[in-house]
Amino acid sequence: MTVIRNIGIPLWIFLIWCGPAFAQEKKLREPDVHYEPSSMAVVEEMLKLAKVHKGDVVYDLGCGDGRIVIEAARRFGARGVGIDIDPRRIEESRENAAKAGVTGLVDFRNEDLFEADIKDATVVTLFLWGSVNLKLRPKLFKELKPGTRLVSHYWDMDDWKPEKQIEVDGHQIYFWVIPERK
């Protein structure tokens, strides 16, 4: 209380009122890619290709409006985590999850996908750029458990050949499984 008396009431009120603004998280860097949603036809095929089921934890890195994890939760009862560096996309994802009635199954995090904890994933989905996929690849190998399924819309992983590749409405979808560690 001595500190409060020394500051004076007006300053003390100011600090309480403004305190949350000073305590906000650091601003994240600019996104690596611009937001471009996958069509629902592509989303459905990505989830089918990954064989998503109720016991899965689906992570979408660069989740945009949340449609992939929302659809995984809605159609299969899977848990989902969307990660996006853009806070507007996270807000939109949360609103979309509420509209779809799956807020108990999904979580959206305003984080940098290169720094996010992804070790709980059983399925990871991507719609980034080729250069971002390649930059992300070491993290995927390091943090994901062997057997984790990985699906990418449009962009491959260069010399890591997919186990399966399909085309939907002119869009390539690539599928890999994280291999056993040597």
C-alpha cells in the first residue's frame, strides 16, 4: 500500500486501466504467405487422404479461417488445433467454430508455426508455399512422432517424395507419413 500512496491515486488508476495493454503478447512477425482458403472439395479430400478419425488430433499450420480443423471435428469427431500468425484469422476461426458447434473439439492459437508446439499432432495439414514447407520440414521431422500423417495442398516437399498424390479440381494434394527415426 505504501507504493500506491507514493504513486498517487490518479496514476494508480491509470496503471490499472492501462495495465492490460502493456501486458499483451509481443506482436508476431508478418505472415509467410497471404491468406487463400482451400476449397471445401480440397479440404474433404485432404481429410480423407489422411484417414482422419475420431481419435486424431489434427493440426493445421497456417489455419486461415479454421475450415480444415473445423471440418475434421464436425465430420469425424477429431480434435483440432489451428495455428496462424494473423490474429484476424484466429478470431475468424473461433467464430466459425462456434457457428459449426465444435468449440469443444477445436482450439485456435495465434502463434508462429515455426515456434508452435506441434508434438501432439497425429495429422498435420498445410497450405503454405513450397519454400515455407521446406523451411518447416526439419521441425516436422524433429517434433512429430513417427506415423504422424502429413497432407499438403498444392506444395510438395522437394526431394521427400509423397506416399500418395491426388488431384482435386486441378489442385494437387500430397500425403506423407513421418518415418521411424534412425
